[in-house]
Amino acid sequence: RMEKVLRGSITARGNNIKNLDSITKQKQQKQPRHPHADEHHHDNIDVYPRQPDRLPPLNSASQAMKHQPSSWVDGERKPKKELLELMERQKQGLDKGAPILTRYLGDDVKVWAKKEEEGEWKEMVKKKEAQFKRDGMNERKANAETTTVSKAVDLVDKDHVFEEGLDTIVRKAIAALPGAEVNDDEKDGQLKDEKEEVFGKKDGPNRMKRETNGVAKSFASPIDAIHPKEGMEAVVLLEPTIGKHRPSKDAVFAFAEGYDLSIYLCFVESLHETGFDGDIVLGVSALENLKEGVEEYLRSVENIVLYTVEWTCLDGEGKETYETKGGIRHCQMNEFYGLHDVNEPDEHPISEPDPREARPVATARYELYWLWATKYESHSWIMLIDSRDAYFQLDPFEGVEREEDEDKSDGSLYFYAENAEVSNLGESSYNRNWLTKAYGLDAISSFLKEPVICSGSTMGEQVAIGTYLRAMVAEFDETKCKMKGCDQGFHNYLLYSHKLDGAAGIRSVKVHAQGDGIINNLGVMRTKPLSEWGIFDVDRKEVLNWDKSVSPVVHQFDRDNELNNVIKERKRQMAKKWKEQRQ
């Protein structure tokens, strides 16, 4: 795992990188690790994981802080009585599934709500949280101070030093600090001192790179964007609303927000009809915002794991809204991350604002995928696929290579290209613009003639998918590209810039040409009907690969009129069958 922060390394003047690594690792080993760091918050009180009774003793400073009066600390304790009362009611079979707060919002907001009060209660919670978010932004702005290069060096990432050099990284780190202002003279003068202090007086980053050759690259975990104070630990709060992960199974992940019932029917039913018995993990909007019949259907489906995500988005006028508008709007996730007090094992985590700037939902979904991937074993296979325009003809995981050595620390990653005869990265104005916006023309010019790799269709073993997803989130953190579609720019850049080469967890990256492999991307092949291309069998109504075998997964089926009409008819049959089952 990437050792992200070089805190304390400044004292290693003149030491070689091995000593620097040793100091960093020793320091990390001294950090107390919360036993439930990888467990997350549940809505029901009685299922939240308890911490063992044994805790490290508080130092004198922590003891002193613990006894300081604080209205908000007292406020956090007040709800305990109400929550305990709720727990007793739930033991009696009352108020099961009652929504509860994960943070104290003041005495005027109840800690939990009864069924008949739930709508009004949620509105009050949303308003209160929106107010807290505005207050927090104003406070951070008011407290912003002039920074120094020393502070920025604390953020330096060794892997990126290799690729870009310390000067570039330090300036990026400075720019990333909220409200930071650095005097040019200070920047120029201290930069040299900092380089010599960290890396010694000869060669700087180049010397560092030589001594770490052969060490696998790694990418920061998305949760590392949270910087908790001493005694607090960052955790993920989001849990499934419906269903449960089965770690040893294969899984299909899809972000599926805002669609009508026919989309879910087509995606889920076509997958089940192939005999697939793994998990189907979907991200949707809040249950109350789902379209008619969707919640009832999804609750009826076997092996569905459903996550509901609440977003705070900005409309065209910069006003806050909870509607994503099909992923076009820039949004932040609510109730995704939280902080847990390691010295208060019985306390629930408190919600933490999204540490990342508002970005398209299509970009933010990779954090959801990352979370979901952590629920599976290292060599379970995972597919990331667009839900709106994907259709399954065969079990996508039948025949994939299975790793026999469960302890093996890396795995395979599969990418899928668009048709290279029709278009490439340079010829596609969309793809060229996404890449240019994120990286600049100079950085991408060497691979503009390469095929477009579709970010809506990826699969691999969990250990490799996990690395890829961390890398995707890191690309947004580095580029801050907020154009809808930049995630496809990130996807292609990771491949063609060789950023994934040698990455920990990825043994190999295999790029499948269009029509060669498990997923068949059809998007750019609109120059003539698929039947004329020879990859749609009109009689059998099946999409084929170029070798005339059946494509297990058809992606972007709606670009071809003939095929789209076939799928529409299948949707009608699925809807009819579902209606009969309900009756």
C-alpha cells in the first residue's frame, strides 16, 4: 500500500531511502489500529460492531481533553438514552428498521423517528446537515492560513515523485491546501532546502527511484482523503439497504440511479437467465425517489445487494439539490465516510463531509465500487458494467481463469476496447476532449491513435479490481477533472501511460479488442447495422463476436435500431412476467 505521507521523514537528512522507509514503517506500526476499521455502520442499533474492552491507556493530554467541558460532546452523549430505549423497543419487535442519526444534530432533532414521522424527520435532518455543511465551509475558509512548503511536503507521495519530480508534486500539494497562499520567494528558497532535507544533496528523486526499483507501485485508498484528529479514526458508514454480500462469490457491479423498472428488469433478469448465481450489486438513489415498482421488484430478487446513496448536488444556478439529473450534475456523497472515537467504543461514528469536491456521479461511482470490492475475497471475479444499456446472453464468469493459490497477492484485469476500425482516441472528439481536459495535449499525444477503451465495461479478480479502483479515484484527486466523461479519460490514461504497469495487486492487464472476449462494446459501430457488420444473427436474435461465438455480454445495445427493437420486446415480456408473478 502506498505510504502516502512522509511525516517525520524530514529528520532523515542524508539517510538513504531504505532508512527512510524503515522510519516510516516503524511510525505506522506504532499507530493504534481500531479493531473494526474495516467494518461499517448499520442502521439498526443492535448490529453495530462492538470494540473489545481492552483499550490502550490514554496519555495525559488525552485525559485532560476528555474532561474538558463541551456542549457538543455532552450533546453526543444525550442521544444514548434514546438509542438504548429504541434498542429495548426493537427487542420487543417494535420500530424495527427505524432510521437513526449517525451524528448529533442538536436538541431540536430527534435521534430516531417512528414510521409515521419518518418523512418529516428526514426533511429536518437534510436541512440541518445542509446547514452544518455550509457552516463548516465558512469555518474552514475563515481559518485558512498562509502555508509553507514544509506543510506541502507532508502530502508528498513517493510514487508520484518518481513520475513527476518533487518540484511539481510540492506545487500541486500547495495548490490542494484550502486557502493556501505561498510567497514566491519562500517557495523558491525553501523548495531547494526541502529537497535536500528529504532526499539528500545528490540527485533527489532520481536517487530515490534507483533504490526502490522492483518495488510495486500502489495507490492510496479513497478513505485516506479523510485526515482524522488524534484519537479519531476514519471509517466508511455506508451499508447495504437490501441484501448481503457473499465474499466467496463472483459479483456484477453497476450504478443504476434514476431508471424506470424496465431497465432493472432487462439488466437483472437477463443476467439471471444465464444461470449466474453470484451477487448483483447496485447503487441507486434513496428508496423514496425510486420510480414506480422498482423497490418492490428489487426486494423480490434473489442475491441482490442494494445500496442507496444520498447526494448533495449543484444545479445550473449553483443551488443545492438532491437530484443528480442522470449524473450530469456535480455532487458530493452524504453519509459515506465518518469518524469513530477510538477511546469511546460504544459511541456510533459521526458523519464526515465528503472530502472530495463536487464531481459528476459517473466519477464518484468508483468510490462506491471500491467499497463494494472490499467485501469480496481476493480471487473472486468482479465485473463493472453500465446498467442502462447492457444485456447478458451467457454467464460472463463461466470459463474465466480461476486462481488456485488463494494466498497469491495479484490477479488479472480485463479492459475492453471500442471498435478500432471506426474510431480511435484522437478521432473521437469526446474522448480527446476528456483526456485533454484532464492531462493536457502534450501528455496524451503519444497514444491518440490507440483504440478507445470503454470505462463502462471492466472486469477482473478482486485484488486487481481493487487496485484499479483506487487508481481511478486517485486520478480525480490529481486532475480535478469535473467534466462528465472524464472517468473514461482516466481509464484510458491509466492504461496508455502505463501507470498500472507493476502496480501491486495487478499481475497482468489484458486488453480485449471489440468483439473478442466476454464484453462486446457496440457504441461506435453505428456507421451501418450490426447485421451488416456480421455480428448480429437476425434469426437467432443474438449478438456475436467476430469468431461467430455468442458474446456473453452485449454493451451499448441501444445504438443499433434492429437490436434495440429486439431488446425492447424482451423488456415487454419481462414486464409481463413480473406482473403475473405479483398477482
